[in-house]
Amino acid sequence: MAALVPERLRGRYFGFRNSSINLMNLLAVPLLGLVVSKYPGGRVQGFGVVLIIGIVFALISLGYQFLMTDVNPIEESLSSKNTVPLEGWETVASFLKDTNFLKFLLYSGLWSFAVNVSAPFFNLYLLEKLSIDVSVVTIYNSLGTGANLLMLIFWGKLADRVGNRPLLVMVGILVALTPLLWLFGGCNAVSLWIWFPLLHLLGGATWAAIDLCSGNLLMGVAQKANRSIYFALAAAVPGVTGAMGIIVGGVSTTLASTDGWDVLFSLSAGLRLFALLPLLFIWEQRSIPLGQLWQVLFPHSKSPLP
């Protein structure tokens, strides 16, 4: 996808693409679930029908691959720079010398760890700690998905204007502070019908920017000639650190007794803020300085930064 989509259009393109995917998920999951539960032949046959429908649409999707023009990013890069491909330890040495990508790898690893300290436990907090019905929690998650769907296109257009790194810093601060907002919720009606829905709307809207800009920033910092290796590392490191974060979050909740949730959410917020620091040192082409971001977003107001 990095070879097919021009850099100047990546924000808008991936914003529209991801928004379309989320819309289909939002429509298909409840509709197909209804087919399974209401199918005259029973749920097993209904599941079989849904599976067949999925296979048919998957085959149609694969058919569109034949309509696409294949681009080899390695050959394209080598022909433009008149170089030879790196092999073996040369590739490893090239990767270790790429300090900009190493900074991104540090950010993505720390961020995945910090997020997963608390992210898997929000639903558990609602279900066990506050004893909220699972149907209400499902509605909350649907609100987050809807907010994510609506904001993706907006974030995509904005990323094409200001760059991905400034948005990751700005929105990342909001995402980092979000776990602290969960501490103000409770079992009362205001929390149930106002506070928690707002938190899920905020989470869906902000995570749309994080997911979109993180992927686009990776495409920008990875070298074209060895992009597959860069992408593999960028997927492996957050996967490992994310699993470590889940373990740390579970242990923290268990050891902290009655105040475990407060400790968990506060710890995650602090770690998320710390994880944003490597972003300040990453260089991105076409990215505006952080000091100019406020002026671009609000041209008629005075910037809070000197």
C-alpha cells in the first residue's frame, strides 16, 4: 500500500478506506448475528449460511486483485537511486544505522506497552467493578466505533495538511489522559448514561487519529529498499511489548487490592505520557513544527507556545 498510495494522499486515502471498513463492520456484524439467531434451520445452519456469504464476498474481493497494477517497491527504489539490494548482515547494519526508524520503534514499543497496561481491562472494569449489564457495555463500544468511523476522514485530511507526527503528539496527550477520566465514573445514572458514553465517544474519535497516523508515519520513516523488514519489526516489537503490558496490568490490579483500578489507570496514564517523548525527536517529511500546529488549527487565535 505504501508503494501504491502517494505520500501526499495517504491521510485522506487511508482515512476513507478505514472509515469504509468500519462502516461495513458496524452494519455487517449485527445483521449477520441476526441471521444466525433467527435462521429457520437453527443457529448451526445459520452460522453455515453466514460462513458461505463471507467466503463468497472474500472471493469477490480477491477478484479485484487482478484489476490492480502490481508495483515492486524494491525495484522502483533501486532504479531511481541506481543502487544494489542489501542482503544478510548489510540489511541489519542498515537498519541499526537508521536512527529515525529506531526512534519510531522505541515510540511504538513504549506506546503499545503503556496502552495495554489498561486497555484490555476497561470492559472488565465496567462489568465486574461497576456491575453494568453487558448489553449496555455493547452499546458503549458501538458508540466508540461510530465515533471512530466519523472522525477517520477528518483526521486523514488534517494529517495531509500538518503531518502525522504533530497529530500523534497532540491527540496522544488526550489518549494518555483518558484513563484518568475513568476514575470519575461510578454506578450512578449520570455516569451510566452520560459520562461513560462520552468517554467511549472520545476514545473512538482519538484512537482514529492514533491508528491512522501511526501507520502513515511508519510508511514515511521506513526505507523503500527494505520496507518489508521495517514493517515486520514495527509489528513484532509492539506485539511483544503489548503482551508485556497486559501482564503488568493484570498483576498490578491483583496486587493493589481494593484500589487496584485506580492504580492501574493512573499507571497507564503516566506511561502513555512518557511513551510520547520519542515522538518529539522523529523527523517526518512534510511535517510542520509542533509550535506551528496551533496556528494552523486556529489561525485567528494566539498560539499558547512561544
